[in-house]
Amino acid sequence: MNSLLLLLIGIVVFLVAYVLYGGYLAKQWGVDPKRETPAHTKFDNVDYCPADARILLGHHFSSIAGAGPITGPILAAVFGWVPVFLWILFGSVFIGGVHDFGALLASIRHDGKSIGEIIRVNIGERGKMIFNIFAWVTLILVVAAFTDICAATFAFDASKPTALVGAQAGTASLLFIILAMVFGFFVYRKNAPIGVSTVVGVVLLFLCIWIGYAFPIIKLTKVQWDVLLLIYISLASILPVWVLLQPRDYLCSFLLYAMLIGAVVGIVITHPSMQLAAYTSFTVKGQTLFPFLFVTVACGAISGFHSLVSSGTTSKQITKEAPDAKLIGYGAMLIEGLVAIIALIAVGYVAKSTGTPAQVFAGGVAVFMNSFGLPVAVGKVFVILAFSAFALTSLDTATRIGRYIFQEFFDNASASAKKTFANIYFSTFITVFASAALLIYGYAKIWPIFGSANQLLAGLALLAISAWLAKSGRKYINTLLPMIFMFGVTLTALVLLMKQYLFGAKPNFILGTFAVVLFVLAIVLIIEAISVFSNKPQSKGKEMKAN
Amino acid sequence: MNTNDYLLLLEKMYSKHFTIEKDVKVLDYPINIYARYSDVGGRTFVTQNDIIDKFEVNEFCFIKSFDELNLNDINDFIIFLKSTTEKIVNPNRDHKSTTITGIVVSENSASDEIIKTISKFKFTKAYLFYLHGWSDIRLILIDLQNSSIITNKEGAKVKKVYQNTLLNK
């Protein structure tokens, strides 16, 4: 199968879906171009401020894009590329896009409050606590999975001294972090002009890649990288954002776009054939296609965190409901689906390649980019750097949110307990420590549990959107069916994981306990949410204006 | 344009985004207009109250008019502005930067010595090795007699704003 055809099918399907299904949803949900958005009705020039739709699309996409859409399809490719491809197409169009678009519109109609906020305000204090525990456990899994993937990618194996790609990418990554801090210092502190600084920063960014490639001096083992990365995310969680995160995220966006453009152009020129089997088996390594395919692809088709992290910001800046909400809510998810297809093509091309998802992805994309003259070895370092930049963004955001949630557990505690347990250093330490304890199991085992938890969040968001649509007299079948599917998939996956880890031939009680905790919390949360959204009238104090 | 007219124009300009106090004493130093602006940015998770990271950027403007401007007045004003970076600015882990803008309004021409002092003035203060942010001081002299503006290097960034106000644009 020619992969160019897959890419073209993906682009055509997404474009058609954007116009037809996106337009249909907009009509069903009563998207109104003349209706004033919160950016106008609550304008304060700080949070509520109308922004150009194209700029907002870029901002929203960089907020939701992490390493998930690359890692997920590569791990799921063990079932063959056809089921993964179909799920990316189907999931992005009918579930992930609907989820993101619905969450954004619901947020716009609730004065810019995020869908997570709508859930939390409506489910009460007990629901909030359950939600917090659920989110914290999920975040620990995220931190453990991405730390392990990065460490394994950067690790140098002394028994294979010629295999230097990890050391090269690791060296480039460390240089990139230093560059970002220097860039931030000059832009924020020395008031260097942003245009000139950006050009210089991007040039130096590519210089970091070349130096890493030519002088791979950071040769650390996986365990050493694990420790270094845990120290890094602890610091990233504690340091002021302008010192490291803001300049790094800014420079990262150029890596993201360069990699996307390079990969698409490379696939068009190379149009490689898929070497991976179209379909392998329903059961692979003890895991069945249903439900594990749907939780493993994760963010490549739908992600619950999209609605929690980004919709609250984006909805406050939307200028017009139409066409902006569809472009940003639905369009950004389809672009993420395209990233997932590129990842699938990369793994499909280098079918026999081994290594971490980052290495597999880099191996494929570097060959594609070689078609326009970029040496494969340099391309690999570039792609791994881009991947790790995504992963580090996911990591530090997850650590910060995890730290915040842990602090919130002690909101009602005594002053001394609060001082001890809710301070920023202790809560960061506990969050990172809990993640570190999971590293021993490796990302491959952690990923299905993380995927299940993430998709469960999406199911909850779809429940809230369905309830809002139903209460406002609109059709909600387009959100109800995906919600039922996501709850079915994720709860089944957790039951199977519990069975595997607690009663299987090789029991793993730690991961099994995680699955049990997530399952129980999810069930309680779903019952809470259904009873609030469907049966009980909202109390006046909690009522939120929505229409 | 006389001092009162210009102060009224400044007040009108600031009122769009700043909180204004008129004829107040700040740190025992009399000020014609004290204008404050604070912007907080960052990211939230789930609800607006769940702030996972934030940073605040402030600008404090101190407008002082002088009848007969002399170098001592300028030096005293500079000492006052420097003291605000310690006593008014509140450095903390969310504080990114504060700009102190000191504006001297005079109906008389400034001497070369004063112009030199203002032009060469530079002050910046880092809090806890920048981890708690920093402060910069902009120093601006509005010469109403010649309709000219003299600034230090930091103040040059906003010279056009005050120039437009002076020309009542």
C-alpha cells in the first residue's frame, strides 16, 4: 500500500468531514455567526479578548498537541496499520472532533467556562474530590510513561558503541533547554526584538541539532536519564514560567511546524510503501483489538485532556461562533489526526525497526525527509528532538497540574498540615516520586492504563455536553453515541487490565491497583455525573447560565 | 500647554487601563498622579481558579510636576523611584516584572545637566536572582515649553505615547 495514498485519503476525509459533518454539527447545535461570544460580552482585554481565528487555531493546536498522537498509533500498530488507520479517521471525525468542538461550544455558551469547569461546578464537592483523585492518578501515569519513553530514547548502550542516535538526540535536547533559557533571558530581560531573536533562536536551534549530531558527548544510561528527567520536570514545575517553559514552548512551536512540513513533503516525494502488515491478529501479546486499540491510539483519535486544559482559554478569545468555533474546535482535532496518520506511516514504513516510539517515528520520518536532502542521521536527531520537545511539554504540564491537584487535597486541612503537605516543593516531590515508582514497569505497560483514563475523561466531557444539549432542547445523539462507546471501551479495558495484572500468569499488583482505583473512581464519577445531569434539578447556587 | 492641561490629558490616557490616584503621598513623597496597572497571565486547569502557573506584570507610573525644575529635584525624584522598587514592588514567585515609570512635567526648559542626568539614568533590580522577577525604571521628562520629551534608554520605548499625548493626538 502506497503511504502517500493513506496521507491523501486522510487529508481528503478530514477536509470532507470538516465541511460536511462539521457543518452538520454546527447546524444541529445552533452555532450562530451573529451571536456575541464571551470575548465581546465579557471583554476585559485580559482573559476575554477577541483574537484572530488563525492565530487562535495555532495557539489551540499547540496546546492540545503533545507526544500522544505520535506514541499512540505506533504502539497500536501491533494490530496492523489498517485498524489503526480506520480508528484514527473514524475517531477523529466522529468522536474526538465532536468532543473538542462540543466542549468548545459548550464553553462559549457558558460564558467561557471550560467543560471541566462545567462538570466540576455541577457535580458538587464529593464529585470534585473524586475527580481530583482520578485526575491525579492519571497524571502520575502520564509522567511515568513520558519520562520512560524519553529516557529510553536518549539512553546510550555501552555494548553498542556505534549506536549513537540516542546520545546525539540527548545532547541536542540538553543544549536546546539551555538555548531556550538564554533566549528567554535576552527577549524578556534584555528586551531583544522578538523578530530578530526568533530568527537567531531558530538558527541556534538547528545548530544545537548539528552539535548534538557531531559531538554526542552526553552518553548516559536509561536510569541516569530517568533521574535527570525527573530532576528536570521537578525544576520545570517549580521555576517561574518565564525562566524556562515560556521560551521553550515558543521555540518548540517552530520544531513542531518544521517537522510536520518536513514529514508531509517527504512522504509526498518518497511515497513509500507500507511494510507493516495490514492486519495481524485480534489478539496480540495477550491484548485484544477491542478495547485496547481504542485506548492505545489515545490522543490520535480522542483525548479527554483537550477539553480540560485548553477549552477554557480558547473559548474566551473566539471572535465569532461561526466559522471560528468549528475551525478551532473541530479543525484542530483533525490536524492532530493528521499527525497520528504521519506517525502511522512512519512506523508502517520501518516495520522491522525496533526501539522506543520516538526512535521508530524518527527512523521513518528521517527517511522521508532524506528525499529533499536532509541526511538521515541528522534527520533522526531532529525528529527525536522534536518528539522529546513534545513529550517534555506534556511532562512539565502534567507535573504542574499534578502538583496543583495534590496541593488542593489539603484545602480543608489544618494550617500546619497545609504548610507541610500543600507547599509547592513537597507536592511536586510526591507527584514526581509516585511517577518514579512506576518507571520500573516501563511505558509499554503503563500506556494502556493511561489511555483508558484519558478516554474516560473524554467520556465524562461528552456526558456533560450531551446533558447541556438535551437541556437546551437540541439533538444530542451525535455526542451520546460516542459517549456510550467511550465508556464501553475504557471500562472494558480497565476490567481486562485488572484481570491481567491481578489474576494473570504474571501478576503486577501495583499496576493492577492503579486499574482498580481508576475503575472504581470512574464508576462513582459517572454515577454522580449522570444523576446530576439527568435527574436532579440544579441548585440555585450552582446554576450556571447557559443557552 | 500648561501643566494642568497636560496632567488632565495624562489622566484621561491612563484612565483606560490604569487605576488612578491624584495628589497623593507615596512613601511620603507628594505625587500629582499615581497610576497602577497589573496584568496576570498563565494557564488554568479545569476551572479558572485552578491556576497551574501564572505570572504578573505591573506598571506603576508616578507623575510629578515641578514649577522650577532643578537637578536636586531630579535626584530626589530618582531616589524616590528607586525606593519604590523595594517598598512598593511585591516580589514573589509569580512576579515576573514591574516597570516603574517616573514622569517629570515641567513648564520650563531643562538644563543640559538635567538632560544628561535623565538620559544616562539606568536602574534595574533583580529579585532573588530573577526567580522573583525584576524591576526597571523609566525616567521621562516632559518639557512643556519646548514640547519636547527627554527619556532614559528604558523610557525611550514609550516616548511616542507621551509625545502623542503632548501633541494631543
